[in-house]
Amino acid sequence: KIKPDGSGYSKLLDFAGATNGSYPFNSLFFDGAYLLGMTEQGGTNDMGTTFKIMPDGSGYSKLMDFEGTINGSYPYGSLYSDGNYLYGTTEQGGTNGMGTIFKYQYSTTEVNDFENTLQDILISPNPFSSSTTLEFNLSESENFTVTIFDVLGREIKNIPIGNLKQGKNKIKIDLSELNSGFYFCILKSTTNFQTIKLIKNNGI
């Protein structure tokens, strides 16, 4: 990942072949929690993989190995999601060896081992014009950060919140500098990970 001004470069993952795929050849898709993508080769059968990884480089998981006749091989193109399934195409494989269209059901919580001590998050206002407030209860004191992403998975803003007390908490987020549109707010601590969809409308 890298910021639009060229700063903040960070390598999130090295592809290694059989273990996690090789030769990624498509765009990443952001579902509000994970970046999802495909590799054209590598994986168990060296025919490509689908994978997911968090924007900070943690939580990598190989979702599927392509197997040739069974489900296609050498995925080509980008993934699409309707919120329940991932959809994509392969260049080869399938019954006739000429490629496939596939769908794959997945869950954003498959590798999420957070205890989730967050309770009953309220967002107000949403939509908002300049700032919004998150209100929630914590069963124990924790140190939080808030990260804002756009719909393409680009990190827009990182806000260190610091230690929040047990019980009721309020966090005011100022996003007055952003354009109107949809954004994802990720509220994260050591044991919590919560994705919240935000709508900014500068015309309000």
C-alpha cells in the first residue's frame, strides 16, 4: 500500500507459490473489512487461488485453490461481490478446458478471532456533512484506532483514539475534508474489529 502522494509505502505480503499463490493479475476488491483478490498461478495445484487480507497486512487467508476441470484454472479478471458471493472468471479449465464463470460464498468473519467486546454501536448522524459520532459500550478498557477507507480499499485517514474506558464511550470523527460518497470506518483494538459504512453528503 502507498499513499497518493507517494509516502507511507508498506509491503503487505510476498506471494510464495504453493502456499499462497503467485502472479496476481487483477484488481483488489474491498468488502469493508478485507481486500479480496486472485492469483493467476500458484496454490496447491499451481492453477491459481482466491485470497483475502486485511488492509494492514494481517489476517491473510487463502479462500480457494483452482483445480482445472472441477472449478477452472488460471483466473483472469477481477472479482465482484454482491455481499454474499464472490464472482469471477477463469481463462482455462472447466469441462471443456476453455474457462469457467464461478461464484464462491465466503464470510468476512472466517479468520476473525476478535473477542468483540464492543456492544451496540450507534452512528449519528449518518449520512453526515462534516463529522459523525460513534457511541458504544465496552466490557473492558481498550486502546482503539479508527481507519477510514474509500470504496476502492484505499486508506484515507488513520485516527489514533487511545485508551477507552469500560462502559459507555463516544468518538467524534471529523471528515470535513472528504468529498461526498461512501466510506468504510474500521474501529479496531487488540480484541475488537468492527466495520461501519459511512455516507458523507456535503449538501446536508
